[in-house]
Amino acid sequence: MHTHVHPLSKRRRLYDICMRGLLYLSGFFTCALLVVIIGYIFYRGIPNISWELLSTQTSYIKDTIGILPNILNTLYLVVLSMVIVLPLGVGAAIYLTEYATNRRLVDVIEFATETLTGIPSIIFGLVGLLFFIQMMGLKTGVLAGSLTLVVMILPTIVRTTQESLKTVPQSYREGALALGAGKWHMVRTVVLPNAVDGIVTGCILAVGRIVGESAALLYTAGFGLVLNDFFTSLQASSASLTVALYVYASNRGETAVAFAIATILMGLTLLINLCANLVGRKLKKK
């Protein structure tokens, strides 16, 4: 028996096939672009990485280049910024989601955080230079750079934590309160453990932005390539890895060193992300 296929269903099927093909093509190009960029950076960077580069500082007398100070400065910036921003960001998100009763105030703060997220980082650098260095009297260094980064990544932490807290079912809160738990006890033992994934995601995004930031740090952390301990670097010019990459690539024309630093940056970002994921899983189990 001959069945007649309606022309409209044929057209829809053809349309579905074409759209699916376009989606697969888009996905393939996105993955291919990522692989090509990472592959090219590794291809150019890995041969230029040496123990001398990783374990020494730049010396104009010996004519050697070392990025140990820049690796340490990057770690100092990450640790100090996260120690300051996590209590502020998570605390603000908890207040806005769990405690705030004035809806207008919440809307204003949410609008402010969304606006701050879209501001170019070089403007944060200028504000950090004017406020932390010129007005507060701090010297160019890790402390001024970290405080500037805190202002820059605070909206990211607040928004991701807030959205994560909103995903916790209201019945969890009501159940904990019905069992006699206080408000803070309920937030600490019921809400936060269920929202830990979002908080860790916010931390990963924040750390990624700190590690990859250069514009804001040019004004506030400085260009110093000298090896300092943590407390000295707080008030001494200290270049992060991204600033060092900029200095070596543009001012000194050391393209090989720039690719080596880019490779180390990508490896460092991957390592930090893996560590953050492991911490998030352990916190969720607890």
C-alpha cells in the first residue's frame, strides 16, 4: 500500500537535519579553535620552559631571565584576594537571599553588582591607583593589586553565590526551622552545604580572572621582577605572570619567554580549577 508523505513533513525533516548539522558544525569549530589555540601555545611554549626559567629571577648582570618572582606574586595575589573577597561576597549573598526584607534595596544592590561585572578591568586599575595608592597612601605592590582585584571580582562571587542559594528548595529551610533550628544555624547547616557547587564555581571564575588579569595590575601591582617574600611584596612593585608576559613580549621582544609564560599560566589555571573542584566535592560530602 502506497503511503503519501506530506510535503510539509518532508520540509520539516530537512529543516531539522540542516539545523542539527549546523549545531554540530558550531560545536566542532568551537572545540577545534580551543584545541588549535592551546596546541599552538604548548607547541611554542613547552620547548622554552627550563628549570633555570622557573627557579631564578631575571638578572641583567648575568643576562638571564627567570620568572620565579612572577609565579610567587601571582600566587600571593590569588591567595590574598580570595581570603578578602570570599567572606565579603558569600556574606553579601547570604544577606541578600536569606535576610534582606527591603526588596528595593536588594534590587539596587543586584543592579550594582551586574553593572560592576561589565566594567572594563583597566577602569578598575585606574580607580585602584587613585583610591588605594594616591588617597590611602599604599605603595604599588601585591596589597594594592589584591584590593583592586577584590573590587573587581566581588560582583562575580556575589552573583554566583546568590543564584546558587536560590536553587536550594524552600522546603529545606522550612523543615530545618520547623525542627527548631535558628536562622543562622539553618543557613550554615542546610542552605550553604547544598549551595557549595555554585560557590566553588564562583571561586573558579574569580581565580581565573585574577590569574589572567593584567590591565588592572599594571597600575596597582607594578612591573617589579625582583624576588621578594610575601610581606615585602605587599608594598613593593611586583609583576604577576600576565604583567611579566606583557613586559617580555612588548618591551623586551622576548617572544619565546612570553610563550613559556603563557604555557605556565594555562597549566596553573587548570591546576587551580582541579583543586577547587576537589575541595568542592569534599565540602559537599561533609
